[in-house]
Amino acid sequence: MRHQTVLIFGPPGSGKGTQGRVLGSIPGFYHCSCGDVFRRIDVNSEIGRTFVEFSSKGELVPDDVTIRMWHAHIRAMHGIGAYKPYQDLLILDGIPRTVNQAELLEEELEVLKVMRLVCQDEEKMIERLRRRAIKENRMDDAKEEVIRNRWEVYRQESQPVMDHYPPEMIAEIDAMPSPAEVLRQILEYVIPIQNAHFRKLARENVAG
């Protein structure tokens, strides 16, 4: 069974993690942030050193390392019962970041919707990242040149991921308003998805 998945996609500072965490607090959803997974890595381990090497320059971590870490996290969360693949809809942010990652994950993910957070004011997003770096002690967001490089990496490497999915699968969300307004936009799409998922589970339970 492939993981029933909603992707949250957008440039650095667009609020992917914030929205993902809110959705993950709702029963029936499980949120996995690839960025959070990486930040919990022991920086003295082999994978941890690789993460620091690339993230400190605002570059993407190699695809094979990213996929390996994602697999390990999902297996661990399934093992302790935090994530129930049969029941929960998986909310992913930070992965896939490249077309190659999307292709590597096709056998495991059934993507139901892509929530694309759109930011018209890049400078405002950069300022948002600076404030977050101070508040959350994220050293990878503290330097302006690193932030701007992350935006450029997003445009060059991550943006083409949108072309990997059918246009009708992508919902564009204005990321500039308040977090509550952004959540309202997202819920317009994910509520029907969850309702359909619950109806499917009910039919299967009856048939079983």
C-alpha cells in the first residue's frame, strides 16, 4: 500500500512547516517535515556531517541521503505507532525537493494533492526567515547570503517538481496573509480529501 499523501510545497520562509504542524495536530493526519528530521540528526554522525556540509551553504542535501533519512524516520514513526499508514493521511513538507526525489518516491507515495504556497514578495519572506532564525536558533537561516542562495536553489532545482505532477493536482495557496488565513485556504482542499479517505476506510471495514 502506498502512503496516501498531501504535499506542502513552497520556497524558504513560505510557512510549509507551520501549516504542516497545524494539520498534523488534527486527528487523521500525520505531518513529516524533512527539515525537522535533518535538524534532529547527530551532527557528528556521517549523515549529520553531510547535512551540515550542504545546509550551511544553502544547498540541497543529496537525494540519496534525503531519501534514506526519510525512510528511516517513517519506519520509526510507524514502529512506535505515531504514524498509522492505513488510517492517517501523510502530510509532507520539504520532500520531494527535486524531480529525482519525486521519481524515487513514486512507488511509495500516492500523492492526492500538492499545496503550493506562493510568495509574491521575496524580500518579505527573507525577513521572515531572519526572524525565525533568531527565534528558533536556526543558524542555517541566519546569514542573508545563505538565505538568498536557498531561494535560488529552490527556483533552479525544486520548481521543476511542479511539472512532475498534473496541473489539476496542484492547488495554489497565497502564503502572504496571516497563518490562519493560509490555513483556511489549505483546509478548503484537505477537508474533502480527508472526508473521502474516511469514507473509503468505512467501506473497507464493512467489507472486511
